[in-house]
Amino acid sequence: MVELDNQKEAPLPSDYNEDSDDSDNTQLSDESDFEDSSADNDSDSSSGSSDSDSKSELEDGPPAQDNSGGDSEEAESQDEDDVKSEGGSEGSDLHQEGGGAESDSSEDEVAPRNTIGEVPLKWYEDEPHIGYDIKGKKIKKKEKEDKLGSFLANVDDSKNWRKIYDEYNDEVVELTKDEIKIVRKLMKNQAPHTDFDPYPTYVDWFKWDDAKHPLSNAPEPKRRFIPSKWEAKKVVQYVRAIRNGSITFDKPKEEDDSYLLWEDDSGLTEKANHLAYVPAPKQKLPGHDESYNPPLEYIPTQEEINSYQLMYEEDRPKFIPKRFTSMRSIPAYENAMKESFERCLDLYLCPRVRRKRLNIDPESLKPKLPNKKELKPYPISCYIEYKGHEGAVTSISVEASGQWMASGSSDGTVRVWEVETGRCLRRWEIGEAVNCVTWNPLPGIHILAVSMGQDVLLLNTGLGDEEEQQRIKELLLVDSPKASDETGKKAPSVTWLKDDNHDGIRLRHLKTVTSVEWHRKGDYFSTVMPADILFKSVLIHQLSKKLSQKLPFNLRGLAVRSTFHPSRSIFFICTKKTVRVYDLLKRKLIKKLDTGLKEASSIAVHPGGDNLIVGSKEGKLCWFDMDLSSKPYKTLKCHPKDINNVVFHRSYPLFASCSDDSTAYVFHGMVYSDLNQNPLIVPLEILRGHENSNGRGETSFCDIVN
Amino acid sequence: MPKHYRPAGKKKEGNAAKFVTRTQALRLLQINLPLFRKLCILKGITPREPKKKFKGNDKTYYHVKDIAFLHHEPLLEMHRAIRVHERKIKKAEAKKNVERANRLREKTPKPKIDRIIRQRYPRFVDALGELDDCLTMVHLFATVPAIEDKKIGVDLVTECRKLAHYWQAFIARTHRLRKTFVSVKGIYYQAEVEGQTITWLTPHALQQVVPDDVDIPTMLNFLQIYQPLLSFVNFHLYHSINLKYPPMLDPELEALALEIYALIRYAHANNKPTIPETSQLVEPEQLESKLDAPEIQNKKSELRLAQLQHQLPSNEPGALMNLVEKAAGEDGEEYDEETKQCKNLFQNVKIFLSREVPRESLLFVIPAFGGMVSWEGKNAPFAESDQSITHQIVDRDAQGHRFLSREYVQPQWVFDCVNARIILPTENYMVGRIPPPHLSPFVDYDEEGSYVPEYAKTIKHLQAAARKEVLPLPGVEKDLEDPQNLLAEGIIDRAAANQAAKEKQKLMVLEKQYHEDLKKELQGDTYTSEGSTIKDKTSTEVIHTGESMKVDTAMLISRKKRKLLEAMEISNKRKQNKYDTIIQRKKKLDEAQNQSS
């Protein structure tokens, strides 16, 4: 109990310090003495310290009764104290002064002890003192050494490990060797005292001197001389069990040694796996740039490296060559593991497909085409420019003889030019944007059909000799009252009127007419009104009888263009998605050609009559071989913008397309008489240089003359 | 009835019958994904690409037969057994029955890989053909630090190291090494074994970092097949040259991390009795008494002999090696032309390695090309002070004594010599100088549009010169460096010829164009003279060039081909761009050099 108290009050080491000084026995006796004396002191002295009160009261429960005995003892103890060392007496002094600790004598010699008790030390953290000594004086904190100093001191001091800082008393205590021993013993849960012997030598207190007989007189049993039956039984049991197989032994550990695995593999040719086995492709072998010391030209400059940052991540080069001046300075490659891992992933996660490595010249992919020089003549360059129109030229047409050309423009004029010279022969002010102009295909009849707005004009160009003029005038004679009669009966789709301004006939339609096409004999011509949703959109007119009739066919789509067969009585109507071919004599549909285009815009028939081309607004050109199939034989994507018109040459195997992108393509399109041979199409030339105007781009009808 | 409708109970048809997705496969096999992956890795099963992906593009498809192949795999059953066993161990551990747990752990069934290897590579050549990845991986794991957390055990690393060394020893012994390349990533080696070209990458002998984003278990799965594969291959190869496998190594050398040297020596020593011993010895009187013995002794005692010889004066193993080399060279029955050439490259060279050079790699390369090599340290065959040393490999300025009898060169010299197959003049590789660029031997200069660095040209000249010479001795062909002289002799390398031809073509094209232009101009003149009323056309109005033709033909071909053509054009352009940038840089460098000089 005493010791426990001591431990609380005073630090452990100092306590043990004393122990080492005095022997145990003496200490114990000392303490008992102290207790007594303190008790006495308390009873004697009036000024009992509050700290020791509790204990003294416990002991001195009945004070009066003990007094007599106590006195006698006191006397004895006093004597003993006197006899004993001064320390004892001093200890008692200390008690009288009311020190909380029933500490031993040597303690107060050291320094004033802190008396604050077991309170959290942080209460004193900010104070200049650490507590109070017995007399109530403040104990000042010692000046702390700076860390460096203390560290240096510690380093120099070999006994540093034994030093402990006592926070309560603000001092450093050094443990002695014995104390360390005790601490160690305590840590091992052994008896703390160093000289305590847990295994003392056995002292045989029994006296054997007069023992004449053994303790037991029994004879040695037989079983000590014969083998054990039980053991034999057990052995037999085990043996049987082993024989039965109920006890098994661990097999000796197998060493997986390698052996000659492919001893005879000469006969094998196939893989066991019957599915096609594709070995993994080998990794790419490194080039010069991966060298540790590549040629200087392989190392990108700093600017180039910086520019990599601007690239897309996929495009960025994965490996940037670096140069090391000696092999010694090559560092470990940081991505080694990662690249190896990625390879592993490729090996087991990627489907393996045998791909033909196309080791071919890109040129060989292109079709073998005849030399362009052999396909001459074809237009190469701009020869003449016909100037005069103020608006975009929407349509041109060349006369049958090839001497004259008519052009219609969005500025509302129609002009006739001499092809060879570029001279403007005549000019009509029509007043409305012209959609289409076409010459009558007969060489003697110089009539020009012009469509603008809802009208179609048949103009006498005034060309040719007297006889021809006479015929033309007869043809263009029209009775206006007759037409008015018809209007009275039913609403006609077309009215034939005499046009006095331009010396011709005006055909008034109900809707806008976009195109006019002549029959090869020059008597009939057809007009197309795409705006007419009903099936009346295509009309056929007869010039000699001044008659118009509707086509009795259901078109299933908006008609865009129409055209006549060059030799037979067949009529083509191009709707937005299909081309319908009708026999006019039998009045029935012969064929339906599926263009596969989104919106067809123009159609032209080969002079042979079996092939036709269709241009579309998405810039595609379809060539149909009508004997072959109803699908296009070839689709050419040539123009980036709408194709406005397509046309065949009258005599040469050429065709052309013109488009909003102000270019015209000229193709060679040879049709062979041998039916087994497919038509040959060769792109020949791009004609550029048309000016753009009106935003929509100049549209020109390109007709090849020579 | 819609086309896709399949009545219940009817069999699937087409792709749906032939392929299963990965999830379906897992359900079929009743295993989890990691095990499935492991099996796929071990059995070499990869996903397939069905023509029609019936479950969507995001799925992985396996062939039904592949899955059936896995289904019948004994390995599957084995893994189930392992799982059961692991549960037992866990239970024992939970009951704190350490003894039982340990015993069980030792008894864990181990899958046997040899059958699978035989299945995957029915012929030895097949195995050799796919050895690249295996070797690269094993060499990588030989340098990886053992990390128990990531299940990279010490045994694994040492095993990998051993296997790699065994392989290298075989290659060096049989002189099968063909090309080497020191790159930033490591050192590439290319060997030719039984007609198969095998390339592998060895990391630099520095500590590898194991990044966190690498899935080590996957790599270990691969190692599980690669290790036995390499071991079996090694066995086969050693068997083919009458050597015991695994070889017994001198423990002393092994302790010094010189396994490769020990192995090479072992291989040489053990092969010796097959060779007639009538050759000239370097030190005949010293060796003769020892050499009589092995003739009569059988194979088992040979190793001891080798070890005995090892304990002899330091010079002797080298001499022994040399002897073996010469003897083998004389009979030379098994060696083809190239191997012979490789073997005799460093024949007259005796090399000493300084401390700072990559010893492991050089100890492999130099003996593979018939050279004698020693190093600083214990058990080295000859000491630095040996007067017969011709070259010393140094990577920094030597502080100590410099011998006048030898040349001090940088390690790159060895690798460049090997790639060029001649002994290059050493003055460019002297210590303290920046060596000439180290070029990759894997670049094919004959390929169109490839750039030929300057140093490649000089090496070519040197090679040509060496071929002409009767005695390819070092330091003789210095007078042949003059390129004009070579040209006069008619030695023009192919690349140069190509270049010349190309330039000629270019000139011709230019000339043609010029003529055409001229013609056109003339025509234009006639036009203008003909039609006086016609306006002059300007050249800007109509542009027709060669390009238009190109555009035209492209639209005639089918879309598939057109796309292909475009892709080809793009890739060609990219190649050309690369080439152009290199040429440009070269030009700039040359300019800078000219300015400074």
C-alpha cells in the first residue's frame, strides 16, 4: 500500500533509487515505523495536514484506546529512530510539515517536489510554473533547451537511452542499471526484485539417515520385461488398415521436371485443334528512332514536341525518341511492365482474324482505262465564250445542223448565236425567266420551243430560206377562236394562243412548265409540269394539228423530265426516284427503272436507244443499260452539288453532266454492238471556269457540238 | 413468318449456332470469369469474329467448339479440385489447425501444363515460332522485384532468371544470335533457331517498377504457361547438343550473378569430347596433361573436370573455350554459312569488361560471336593486366592505368560490330567521345521510301570493303573509307542506286511536263491567231491538270475499293510525311553544322 502511494506521488525511479540503497527488510521495518510515528505525530500535533488526515483517521479510529499502547510503542520507535540514520528522522519531519507523500527520507534532498497531485498537466501548460512545492511556493519551469541543443546533447551522451523525462517535476531522471533490470522483469511478468530466485535449489528436509527399508517392497513387475501386447495390437491394426487401404500416405512430392516433350513430332503436320488456328502476330520490330542513340535527325525538336500537345490524342506519337550519350546513362524504361501487359491483353482478348495484307500498288485498284488520247476528240478547253446574257443561263440548245445555238437565261431573254463565231443573231425579250429552250430536231424547221413560267413559246427564228420560212409560218398559224371554243366546254389544260409579239405560238399551261422535249420527227413535243400533283403533269402536244393531250398513265411520283426514244415510239418519264418507260403505241408501261437516287433532275437517252443516263440533285450520275437490268449499271458520284443536266453527244460516244458547282464533266461512254460487252465509261475531263452568279450557281446546258 | 423467328425446340442456325458470347460461355462451363480467363490463356483460346454479331457489337464471341474444347479440359476439373482444397485449408486455418493447414497446402493439386503445351504446339517448330512473347515475358520477370503483395514470389523471379540464362547460354553456345539492338526500352536480340527467327527484348539491368494499373494476376497466368514452355524448349535444345538439362552450375559463379558465363562454360566443357583434340593450343604444355583425361572419361565426370579446370590459373578457361571454338570451327559440320560467319566475328579479339558496362548482356553477346571475354572480379578467366587483351570495354574515362596494347572502346562498339558483322574501326567509339548513332538492324532499307541514315551508308561501305579483303582484321580497312574510291570500284549500295533512279525519273517527269506546257502554249497561240473575234481565253479560266484524271478514275470504282484506295493514300501520305520531316531535320542539322564550321 505504501509503495503504491509512493508511486503515485513521486516518480518511480527515485523510489527505486532508495530501494537500491537500503535492504528490503530494513525498508519494510522503516516504513512500519514511519506509520506509527506519523500516527503519533498526528495525534500529538494539533496542526494535522489535510493530506494525511484520511489515513491517520482510519488508523486512529479509536484514538483513546490505543493511546497507552501507542505510547509505549512510540517510545520504542523513538529509540530506534535515534539509533537509526538521520534520514528516518527527517522523514518524520517531512510528515509533520504535511507533505502529501509518505515518501522516503532521501526525496526532499533532491528538489522541491511538485504537489499538484494527479491532475492533467495541461492545466499548467501556459503557466510559468509547473506546480507548487510543499510550502506552497510555485515551482518554476526550467528553461527548455532548444531542440538542436538537446539533440546534440543526447547524441553525445551514451547513457541517453536510460534517461526519462519526468513531466510532473520537470526534470530528467536517469535510471540505474538495476532499475532497468527491474523494469525488464516487470515487463516479462516476473518478480521484480533482482535477487529473487524463482527456481531455488531443492532442499530435502526429510532425514534419510535412519531409513533402512525401501518405501515399497514389491518385486519388479513382469510387464516391464516383455513387449507390450497393446502396442503389438495397435501395430497389427495399423498394418491391416494400411493393407486395406484405409490409411493412405502422402505421396512423395512430385518434381515437375522437364523432359523431352517433342520427342517425335516429324509426322505431325496439323494442329490438334480443328478450328483454324491463327498464331498471334509478332510485335513490331523497333526502328532507328527507338535506339538509345538514334541519328540526330530522328530526334524531334522542342517545338515539335510541343506541337504534339495540340494533336489529337490518337494521333500523338506514342514514343518520342531520346538520345543518351552513353549506355551507362540509359534509365530503366518506365513503361516496360505496362507494354508487356498490353501485349498480354492483346494476346488473349483480341479476336484473331487472318487479313490479307494488301501489298498492292494503289494504282492497280483503279480500273484499266484506255488512254485518254485514244478517246479523242473530246472537249478539253474553253473555245468560245458567248457573252451577252445578264442573268444566269439556264438552258442552251443546239440546232440540228449545228450552226445555231439558242440559250435561255433567267434575265428573261432568249438569244440565238452562231456557234462558230459567237455572234448573237437574235434576241427575244420574253420578260420571264426562261426554264428551257429546245430546237426542233428537224433540220428544215427552225422553231425554238421556250418554256418560261406557265407558258411555252414556239418561236420562229427566221432562219432558213424562203421555202422553209413558208412551212414554218404555216405551222405556226393558229386559230385563236377555236381555242376559245374549247375553253368554253371544259377547262383545258393547255390553250393554244397566237403570240403577236414574238411571231409564234404561246401555249398556256395551268402550272409552271420546266422542260420541253421534241419528238424526233419534230411534230410532237412534250412538256412537264412538276408542280401538277395530278397525273396531268406530262403533256404531249402536236404542232401540226395544234392539239394537246394528257398522258393516261399513273406516274406514282412527281415527274421531273421526259424524253422521247430516238428511234422508236417509246416515251421516258423521269420521276424523282424512278424512270418509267412507256410504249406510246400500245399505251402501256414497258419498264420501270429504279435509280436509287434521292431526287433525279435530268435524263438523257443514248442515240442507240438502249442506254440512258440520269443525273440527280445529290450529284450522282446513273448509267442504265436497259437490256441489262432495271438497276443502274454504274453510278458515278462526281459532282459535289446538284446536277442540272446530262446530255449525250449526237454522234461521238461522249456524254456530259453539268452541275451547280460550276463544273461540267465530260465522259467517254462507248456502247458496243456486241451485247455481251458492257458499255465502257471513262471520265475524260472536268470543264471548269463557269462563273457563279445569283447564289445558285450558273446552270448551263452543255451540248457537245463537234 | 418473319425471317428471324425460330419456333421453340428448333435448332439455331448460322452464327447463332456457331458462336456464343462470353457470358453464355461462362454459364455453359459453370465457372467464374477469372478462371475462364485463365483457361483461355493456358489453352490459347481467343475470341472469334463472327460475320454477324447476333448479340450486338459490344459482346465478345467465342466459337462453340472452343468452348466445348474447354469443357472437356481436365484442367477444369483440376481447378474445381483446387477450389475444394482451398476451402479445406481455410477451414483448417479457421480451426487453428496449423499443421493440417500446412500439410494440405503442400498437397494442393498442381495442374500439369506439359500436355497443354504439346496440344498447343504439336511440333517443336511451332513452339519456337511463338517463343517471342514467352522470352520477352520471362526476361522481364527476371528483372522484376519480388513483391509478395502482388504474388510475385522470389522463386518465380529466380526461376525466370534461370530459364532466361539457360536459353541465352544455348544461343551463345551454338552461335545462333544474329542481331542485337540497344533501345531505350531494353536490348533486343534476334536469334535464328531451326529456321525460326526469334526476337526478344531484355530490359536494362535496372530495377523495374511495377505500376498499379497493371493486372499482375493476368501476367502470372501467362507466366504459368510460358515458364514450362521455355523449360521444355530449353530441354529439347540442350538435348539436341548432348547436354544435360537443367545444367549444373558452379555455385561460386552463380553467387556472383555470373550464371550466364558459368552456363556457357559448362556448355563448352561438356561438349568437348565430341570434338577431336588435335588443335593448336594457346598454352599446349599447360593443358595437355589435363586434356588427356576427358577423352577417356565419360560424361558424368566432365562437369567435375570443368570445375577442376576452373580452379586452374585464371587464364585457362578462356584458353579452353578458345580450343573448343577452334576445334568446332575446323570440323564445322553442323554450322551453316551464317553461323560460321557469326562465330568467327570476334575470333581474334580478346575483350575485357570494365565495371560500369552492362556485363550480363556483353557476356552473352561476345561469346555468341566467338570472342573471349573477361571482367573485373573474382573468378574471371583472365585479369585486366593480361597483355593479350585487344579491347577493353569502358563506359567512362578510365582513371587507372591505361594499357597501350589495347583499345578502349564503348560498349556500343560491340553491338554495332555484331550488327554489321565486321569489326568496325574503333576510333569513333573511343572513350569520352559521343559514339556514332546506334542504328536498328531491323530496318529494311530496300523497302520503298525508307530513309537511310548516313552511318548506315558508311557501314555498308565498310562491309563491302571487308568482303573484298582476304583477312578481315581490325584496323585495316581504314583507307577504304573514302567513298569516291568505293564508287570507282563499282560498289554502290542499293539504296543509293534507288535514290539515283528516282531522281532520274523525277527529272524525266519534269522534262515531259515542260514539253507539254510548251506544246500547249503553241496551240493556244494558234487558236488566237485563228479566231480573231473570239476572246482570248486565259489560263485561269480552264484548269485541267493531271489531278483531274485521278479524281475521275476514283469515282468509277466501287465504294469498297474507293475506301481502300483512300486509306492507302492516307497511309502512304503519312509515311511520306515522316520521311519528309526526317529529311528536313537532316537538312537543318547539316546547315547548322556548316554554319558552325
